[in-house]
Amino acid sequence: MITSMTGFGRQQAAWSDGAVMVEVRSVNHRFLETSIRLPKTMTSLEEIFKKTIQQHCARGRVDLTVILQGNRGNIRSLQLDAGLAKQYHEALRTLQRTLKLKGSIDIGMMAGLRDLLVLSEQPTDDRKLTKLVEKLGRKAVLDMANMRKKEGALLADDIRDRLKRLRESKTEVSARAPMVAQEAFERMKVRIEKLLGDSIPDLPRLNQELALYADRCDITEELVRLDAHMIQFDRTIQRLEPVGKTLDFLLQEMGREVNTIGSKANDAGITVEVVRMKAELERLREQMQNVE
């Protein structure tokens, strides 16, 4: 069964005077790679989310992000850097003595100095909130996986349509193939007769060599192998496990056969169909970049 590597899932819920949201995005990647962004107090969920993603995805880069909105879940604290305050005070007194300045160094002046007072927010360790995030995360991953399946179904339809076009071109080539070798034999024979006229020294040997030459234009084996690859390709699409790598390999083999057909046949009609097959194979390769 074809599954896309592109998907998106989002789940959110209200939490006190704020909200909590979990987003999951997946894009193409050669292997499975996960990136999970969590608040510091929820690092225990990282391994849980990784295993959840692995249950639904075999390939792709998956990013999971937890977003807390509002003040709930944070403690605001004001911190004083007393050591830095003393350094400021001593520096100001030194400056006053050096320049013989008047005035006093009071609290108003000190409060305006940089970095003496720092307001920070520290997340609280709330088990109920962590449980909620875990629940939302599992649902978001499932939403993402379902989207990958839906897009995979659309990909499968497009792939089958292009495979049908490949078969149509292959049928045209197969119909033309039996005449290619005979025409190659006749063309070369006519050329030789024009060059040598009636002074052909060994006609049986000439016919034998011409037959060997014509045999090099025979594309029957390539057509048989191409048909076998397309049958296997069609069967692979229907498998339940991830098939992207297998399909990509089969496309490479199909491409080799098509290239060989084009180079051996040396026929205008077949060349037209070979170009069409190459175009469809290229489009299929582009689609394979997104198949799990």
C-alpha cells in the first residue's frame, strides 16, 4: 500500500487561562528521522513520542512541537545579581573620585543599571498538564499518519495511471519490434550490394554476418524484462508494508531496459515511444521521492 511521507497533524486543548497545542509535520527523508521540541519539564515525553512515531512511520523526517500559550504553567520570578550590583557601585564610586563629581549613588540610579534585575519565567512541573500533552501528542501523530495514507492513495492512483501509459507505449514497441531486425538486415544488405555490386565473394557468409548484425537490433529480451518489471511494480504497489525503496529500484531497472531498447532498435517509430516512456519514468521517479 502506497503511503506518502508528507503529512500534518494538530491537536489542542484549553488549559486554565491559556491553551496547549501539539503539532506534527512530516516531509521526505531517506530514513526515519524525528525531532521533538518539548518544554523542559516534559522531557520524559520525548521517548514516548519517538516510539509513537515509529509505530506509524517507517521513513520521513517528522517534527513534533509542543506549544504552551498563556501564563498557566509558568512561574515568574525576579532575580537580583548582587555581585554585579557591587561591581557597579564600586565602579561608580571610582568614577566619582577620579572625575571629582558631585552627587550621590542612590537606589534609583542603581535600579536603572543593566542586568541587575532580571525577570524570568520558569515552567512548573504539572503532571496533569504532562498527561494532557501526551494524549494530544498521540492524537496529533495519528492525524499525521492518516493524512499520509490519504495522500498515499492519491499517489497510487497517479502511479497506476502512469504505469498504464508505460504499458501502452510498450505495446506499440512490441508490435513494431518483429520488423526491426528484418528491416535492419535488408538495409545493410542493400548498402553492401550497392558497394560491391555483383562481385560478392561469399554470399552465404555475407548473409550470416548480416543476420548477426540484425540480431543486435533484436529487442525481444528487453521487452520481456520490461514487462516483468512492470508486473512486479504493479504487485508491489498493493503490498501493505512500505514499498518506496523497492519501487525506486524497479524504476531504475525499467529505465535501463528502456534505454537499451532505444539504443538497439535504431527505429524512428520506436524512438518516439521510448521518449514517451522515459518521460513517464521521470515523472514516476519524482513521485517516488514522496513514497514511504
